[in-house]
Amino acid sequence: MATIELRPEVRAQIQALGRADIVVGIPSFNNARTIGHVVRAVQAGLAKYFPEHKAVIVNSDGGSTDGTTAVVQQSGIEDYSAILLHHRVSPVAKLAFPYAGVPGKGSAFRAVFEIAQALNARACAVVDSDLRSITPEWIELLVKPVLVGGFDYVAPLYHRHKFDGTITNSIIYPLTRALYGKRVRQPIGGDFGFSGQLAGFYLDKDVWQTDVARFGIDIWMTTTAIANGFKVTQSFLGAKIHDAKDPGADLSSMLYQVVSATFDLMENYAPVWLPIRGSEPVPAFGFEYTVGLEHVSVHTGRMLAQFRDGLANLQEIWREVLGAGDFSEVQRLGAQSDAEFNFSPALWARVIYDYAVAFHRKQMLPAHLIKSLTPLYIGKTAAFILAADTMTPADVELEIEQLCLAFERDKDYLASAWT
């Protein structure tokens, strides 16, 4: 296993620390405005819930130019007793450094895994550096199932606005649930807990010069844990409120990143997922409560126009990928008025399975293939928004459940086309 190049002063710090029970990683890139709050919440969580354990906070930075690492070093709670029930027995160590390797979140995580292994950590967590809703309780909920419950992987459970996280809700959750048979609601959530043993397992995988190192790390971690039989759970963390993503960012590139990583994993783990039918819940920690959420504004008219543009410009590709039957159903959608536009769960499940099979058969370049999915995804998202406009959060979850069941019912369709 090739190791990453940590700077000599970082290696000296690791050597001086010797060992740690808990390692918490905070990958960052130009997050000076928010990371101080995240560091203080992590420190408070470690102090309040794990006072007897030796803990290390690792800030793995992707070359920030806004002073992010300086903010990490300066952030701290001077007087634990002022806000906590008891003093920490041992202080929390902090390591802040730029990582080396392929630029991306995965390389930042890899540095955290290496430090966890070097310190022989029993439990680890990673949290996003732009979180505004993180509380000290998140650290208990991500670490305790590993430290006390014997779990290897803790996925997050959040309440999100019904129009937020649509790639997760319409593609990644239904697909990974149908493939691997586990109902992990937020497989690409960004905030995870995991055992030291699983960190070592991740390190041994030869993926660190691939797209996993750039952008596919979240779905890779979740899928690798499930597919290799590690003990998986999820913890309810409340609301996920973080820095708004750039509205001008190219949606097709984000979709490409997540979906291509998921399809690549299907190639690797086909012997695991092909025989699985149905799904089962995974255990959940934390008290689920109602939270206030930031509003997400959407413009369905513009989205449906993009879907119809795709129908006009991409029909040759869509016909090749979807086949005559499913393509004719998509064509019928184009003739519907905005008010009655309805993309059925069964059709959408087959669309995603058709794209997975086309990716598997290498029908065209992966980037071209998955970018041609974008207008279909936008159409499906618009249909969901129109249907969910007056729904309660509970009704929305039922709607997503129906979509998941459609993916599970059509698993035979995928398996026969794949083989």
C-alpha cells in the first residue's frame, strides 16, 4: 500500500501523540468563515461525551488561500467547565495541514484514514467544514455507535427540505438500496462515523489515483462498507444546514460525479448485488425530532423546458440507451402540459437501470452518457416538485418510499439486462 506524503512536522506530531482513541477529520477548502464553528462543536462534543478518551482533530486542507488552517489552529473552547458537565481528562490535539495527492475530497479523507491508522484509533468521524447546523451531539451520535455499539460505519440521517437533496432522493438512495439491500437513507451525506478497522480497510483499496480521490468518496465509503459485510447503522443528526452551493455551478458535472462513481461501484460489486432482492432497514440511533429548515426555491417551468430541449436534441442517444419502449414513454411525457406532467416511479427506475446497463456495456463515453441523463433527471425532479408542492415531510417520505419499491420491483429487469 502506497502511503501519502505527510510533512515531517505532521509526522513528528503523530509520533509525539503515539496513539488516540478517537480521530475526527474535517476536510476543508476555503472554509475560513464556517470552520471555526465546526471545530468548536467537535471539541465540545469530544469533551462532553468522551472525556476519558484521547482524541485528535485532523483538519485536512485542500490548499485554502483564505486562512482556513489558521482559523482551525485559533479555534478552541478555553473553559470547558463553562458549558459542559465536567472537564476533559486529556486535552484534544489538533493537526492542521495541506494534504498531498489527487486534488479532491477523497484525498483529504485518505489523509484522515492514514492518521487514524498511525494512531491506532478505535473510532473515527468526518464532518463537513461548511456546516452551520452541527452541534456537539453530532460527535456523540457519529462516534458512540462505533465505540460502544460495535458498529463499523455510521451514516447520517438528516431532515432536509423536501426540494433539497434530489440526486440522493431520486437516484442514489433508491438505487443503492435496491442494489445492496440496505436502507441507508443518506448514502452521500458527507458526515460519517467509522471504525479504525474500516479506515484500514479503506486505505488498502487501490482507488486513490482515481475519481474516488476527486469526488466519489462518500458513495464509495458507504457502498464499500455495505458490500464487504461491515456492520452498518445510521444516526439522526437533525437538520443539515450548510453553505449554499453555487447556483451557477454546472448541474450535469455534479450528476456525472455522483452517478459515475455509483455505476463504477456496480461494476466492482456485481457478484454482491446481482442476487439480492428486496431490502431491510438498518438500525438507527438518535432521537428523531422536527426541525426548522431553510426554504429551497425552484422554478419548474424552466426545468420542464430543459427536459423538452433534451427530448428535441438528445433523442438519438435516449432511444439507443432506453430502447424503443421506454423512449416512447418519455416522448409521451414531452406532450403533457406542465400542470399534468407526471414521471412515473416505474419508468424512472427503468431509465436509471437502462443507463447503468449502457455504462456497463460501454455504449459511449461515460461523460457523454451520464450528461445525456441530465435533462431526464431535471424532468423527473420537476415532476416530483409539482407532486410534492402541498405534501407534508411525512408524505414526501412516502413518495420516496414508493420510488424505492419501484427500483426493488424492477431489479430482475436490471439483472437480466446486465448479464
